[in-house]
Amino acid sequence: MTRLLCALATLSLLACADEVAVDEPDATVDTDSSTSSGLSACDQPLKSACSDRSSVIRGQVTLGGGLTASTGDLFVALVHEVIGGADGGAYHTSVAVQGVDLSEPVPFALDMCAGGRMWSEENCEYSLQVILDLNGNQGPLNLLPDPGEPAHRVKGIWLSCAEASPCLDVVLDCDSGADCATFDDLSDCACDATSCDSEFGLCSL
């Protein structure tokens, strides 16, 4: 486990710094209880650190019914499902939108390649941890929401170099704390027959 976490941390530091804008529209997909449907956020230009439009996840976040906290910092983290589920997953990369008000939908875009080129063909599924951070403590070392913070985990995200990336409509529908974000590690991460030439492959370990 230590070896995996060290490798992931190294890739995050070595990730490409150059970003290339790609203006082609993305396809939409359904993932878990988050659904995709003609979002304006999906029409925004893509910026990929590895010059591949498939690496960028876009979408919008709204607040679920019955939850009252609506203002704070929106934290969106891409994590590996192979390891670290008890801590919210193994961190790959994240974005934060400061000072949002979820009384209206808030768009986001996150580039997988910003944390190192690790396609699902060699690394299996990702999760997206989406949290309305009310006290400024979310980050690579803290992927779990505090009680009272609206959150949602989008599970089973497949990021392929051969397929369009997802555009998601994420509803923050949980505010019970860590239980909103923890999960059981994948037990059967097998390398795909098709290679995407990832920088590192968790499926082979």
C-alpha cells in the first residue's frame, strides 16, 4: 500500500504543466445516481495537460432537497477506487471553486492528466468526491466531508483514451460526514486488453 501511495504522489508532482484547449463538445453519460443531460457546463472548452480531450471531466453541482448549507468552497477530487476507500480513495487530482452559492447550479471541470496520465485501461475505475467545504479543510490529505457538509461520491467513472469523457449532473444529497465518501476498495482491478499508454498502471500491481 505504501508503494502505491508513494507512486501516486510522485505522479501528481510530475504531471504535465502545459495545458491545451480543445473546443470539441463532449458526449454525456449516466454514472451512479448522477445523471447527465444537456448541461451548459458540458459546452465549455476543455483544457487537457496531456492534449487529450478524454481526460477532462466536466459538469455541474446542485444541492439536494432537505439540505440547508448552500455556501462555501466547492471541492471536487478525482480518486482511485483500487485503494484507500476507507479514506475516500487514493488521491489523484482535484479542483476547488471558492465562495460558491449552490442556490444555483455551479459548473466545474477537472483534468485527470493534471495528476498524471493514468487511464482506466491500466488503472480501473475512479470516483469523484464532491464536497461543499464549509470550513476550508478539504485537500489531498483530507477527502472526507465533515458532518453537516453536503457531499456526494460519483462512483465507477471510467476514463478511457478511446472514449469521450463524462459530463455529470452531481447532486449533493448526503451530509452525514465520512459515510458519504468512504467505500470498499476494488478487489478485481485487471488490466484491460487495450492499452492507453498510462504513465503508471495500478492494475499490474
